Amino acid sequence: MKNKLPIGYYLKKADNLLNEGIDKVHEEAGINRLQWQILHSIHEGYSKEKMVDVLREFANPRVIDETLDQMTENQLISQVDGLSMTEKGRVIFEQCLQKQKEFRLKAVQNISEDEYFTTIETLEKIISNLEDQ
């Protein structure tokens, strides 16, 4: 492990590059990360309660409610009889989804499936070790 930087450097660098790439996809579509997460949650069929629970790492419930109202005003979603995407919201969702798939493929090019899963398992162990503190 000589001449290697601490793992935190690589985690932070990868996280920054992943976030910058995904943020660019969203920016081109005129939405932000939280709005994407909301569209994706609606696509997955989540109730509002489940969405708030899943998105707690991204925003608190008040911010989510404010974002839902903004997205309703921008005609991306409807809050009548639950949450649903409008046609405009579906178009943006599909556009972002396709570009994200392309970005994710770029991120893992030249990485075997075994290497990918070993990395995930290692990160899960690091997270578990640190959450137990």
C-alpha cells in the first residue's frame, strides 16, 4: 500500500466526480438532485411517507414538502389523489434516467463485476464499522 493516499481521499474524489456528473445531468433537464429523487420515488410507486423516509439522507420532511409544492407549481407532478408525474415530469424523468444510465456505464467501464461487488462489499464493511461507533 506504499505510495497510496488514505482511502478517504479516493472516496471523496469518487463521490465528488459522481455528484458532479449526476448534477450536470439534472441541471441540463432543469431539475436538482432532490427533484430527481422525488420523480424516481414516484416512478417506484412510493407513498409520500415512504418517500420521506427514503429521502431522509437528502433532505428533511419540510424541505421535501416545499420541493413537492414547487414541483407541483412547475407542473412536474400532481398531488391530487397521491403523488404522480405529469407528462412534463415523465419526459424529464425518462431523459434523466437515460443520461444517468450512460453516466453509470462510463463510471464502471473497465471494472469487472467481481471488482465492482468487492468494492461494494468493502464499502459496506467500512460503513458498518463506522456506524457502530
